[in-house]
Amino acid sequence: VEKGSGCGCTCEGGKVLIFACSGGSNAGQIANMAAIKLDEEGCGRFYCLAGVGGGLTDMVESARSADKRVLIDGCPIGCGKAVFEREGLQADAYVVVTELGIKKRHEFAFSDEEVEKVVAAVKEGLGR
Ligand code: SF4
């Protein structure tokens, strides 16, 4: 996919960072794959939630200085949300995979449709 081709981006030149919990379940992996797709479509740059969670100064500062932040959690436990709250970061679009009618299971198979649901919810959250 060509960068910037599929997102209808309205913040040309703006720095959008995308975070996903990338957790150990279908829901976490759907969050991860949605972040990859959003990056590939040019919606923003998939960034490392673990680095922010670990309090790595440069990574926390990058997250803080972004124009917009997208956060995708797999389930209501909200690990990404907890990381953001601890660092005082706001998400401009926040999506929880299980709130889109996707049931969390400890297995790793998922469909393109499930990923697309999350991608669409993020775009809606960003007002695109
Ligand atoms: S938000 Fe849910 S799926 Fe994601 S890492 Fe936390 S417990 Fe796992």
C-alpha cells in the first residue's frame, strides 16, 4: 500500500502516532494488526507502547509531542489506557476491540473484517 493513499488524511504534515496494546489474545493481535494497517495506509506512524509503558524518556517525549495520538486496546482491561494515564497522555482516538462486537479469546486467529472494523472505528474517532 502506498503511504498516505488510503486514509483521507486531513492533517497534512501533522504527526500522528498510533499505539496498540498488542496483547496476548485475538483482541490484542487485532489491535496490533489494525495499527499496522493504519500505518500502511498513511494514517500515522505505529509507535511502541511498550517503550512508553517502560517510561523510556525519549519515547515518552515523542508520544507527548505528537500532534495526535491513536490508542487501540484489545479489551476493557485497558492496558494502553493505563499507560497513557500514568504518563498524562491524551488519546485523540481511543478504540477498544471488544466494544466492536469482537469477543476476546486466548487464540490468535482473526479475520480481515475484524481488523477493518477497528481501522474504521479509529478513522471515525479521528473524524475522517
Ligand atoms: S488491553 Fe486487554 S488484550 Fe490488550 S494487553 Fe491488556 S489485557 Fe491484553
